[in-house]
Amino acid sequence: MENLKLSYLYRDGGNYKNYNEVVFSNKKCLRVDEIMNLIQRLLIDEIWFYADKWGLPDLHFKEHNYDYNIDVDWHEFEKIEGTNEPITDIRDIEDFLNIISGS
């Protein structure tokens, strides 16, 4: 069984970036293209999402003050892909998809 790695980032108003990856199990062997299609339909303008609503770690910079004039709340989706890396999130990808579909 291949796990699935979701890669995303936070980009502040000064274009500084903070990256993260989350690895989910894939017990039902869902296809990456099907998952990608669902995720893309749920994104804001096909790229952004709110990490807290998706249950993912927030990547806002803690060491910088949030600038309400230029910074944004959303995170940027990069990709999802198969991986042999160990899982880093206790949820299966199906559970994650159910959460984001309801948000």
C-alpha cells in the first residue's frame, strides 16, 4: 500500500514561504488523479485553502508580525503524490477528504 503525501505552503505578503508536507495512509488505494480532482474543486481559485478548516498545521510565520495590509490567511496547495515515506498524520486520506469536503 502506497501512502500519499500532500505538499502545501504559506506565502506571506513579502513572498516569504514556509513549506510543509503531510503523509496520509491510503487504505482503499484511492487514485492520485481522483484525489487531485476532488481537492482542486475545493480550493479557492484552484490554489488556496484555509489550513485550520482542513485540519492541517498552520504555517504562518510566528517570528514575524502579521501585516493586515499585505498578508493573507490562506495557504497554497502544491501537490499530492504517492510516497513510501511513513505516515505523519493519523488520518487516512479518505478521512481527510471527508473533512475537507464538509468544510
